[in-house]
Amino acid sequence: MYGMQGVVVKIGGSLIDAAGGVLKELAESKIPVLVIPGGGVFADSVRAAEMDDDASHWQAISSMNRYGRFLSTFGFPVTESLALPKAGVSILLPEKILRRCDPLPHSWDVTSDSIALWAAGELSASLLLIKSREGDASDTELVDAYFPHLQASLDVSVRFANGRAEGSVSRQLSAVEATRL
């Protein structure tokens, strides 16, 4: 069931050019939103460096912080606390939290998708994954390889929105809001 207190929303790094519009749609919702940033071009550079799994894992998470800082330039606050905001939109910089509890395997099977799912599970919240196209959790090209395994172990409702399709984000947030009533 969707969390009554808010929703965790992962904004894919591939949406860097559309991020302002996506954040605007999120801000127009009445639901408190905790944004988990993807890695995008920042994580792509880590992949290209071909480091070992442990180094790649932490550098990719650091990339999420960089994308989160970019998202904050649209006027939204950042947080390093794993908590849903009381209202509005906050952007999580996940590195400190993940270094402290380190809950996920260190490999490219785990990306910001699984990190967002883990965060939603910790918060007993729903998850909205905003991607560059339509899809669902069974689409192995849309979510990371670890995501289905983690989802099977958690009681988290997951929805998908296409951040490039007009109204897709708003429709999914409206569906989340309807479940809160």
C-alpha cells in the first residue's frame, strides 16, 4: 500500500535535461516527496573507469550526490536524513546514510533504482520511479538486476512514470494521492 505520509521518488539520471519540469510536477502535488537522485552522466563516468566493484559502488553513490546537488539548483532543499519531508519536495543525498548502514551488495547489479526501493522500504512508503520511457518492474532494461530480488523481500508498492511524457508524473502522483484518502 502507498505510504500515508509521502512518497519516495527516484528521478533517473537520463532525465537531466528534463529535471526542472519533473521537479515542478512533483512540487505541484500535495504529497510530501523525498527525491532519490539517479546517477546519470556522473555514474556513467564511473562505469567507464572500470574500477573494482567496491570502489565503483561508492563512486556511483557519490555520483548520486552530485546529481542531487544539480537537482537542488531548481530551488529544492537537500537532506542527508532518510526521512520523508513534512511537506513539499526534498532531495536526498544518500552517501552518508549508505556508508553508515551499507545495506546493499557492491556491484553494478545495484543502482539508484534499488537504492530508492530500499529507502522506500525503510520509510514504509511507496516508490515512484521516473524514467525516460514507460515500463514496469519486470522490464530488465528499465530497472537494475537486483531490483526484482529486493522488491520480492519488501512490502513496497512501485509505480513508474515517463518523465518525458507530458502528464505521466502528475497522473502517477494523483494515483498515489487517491490511495491516501
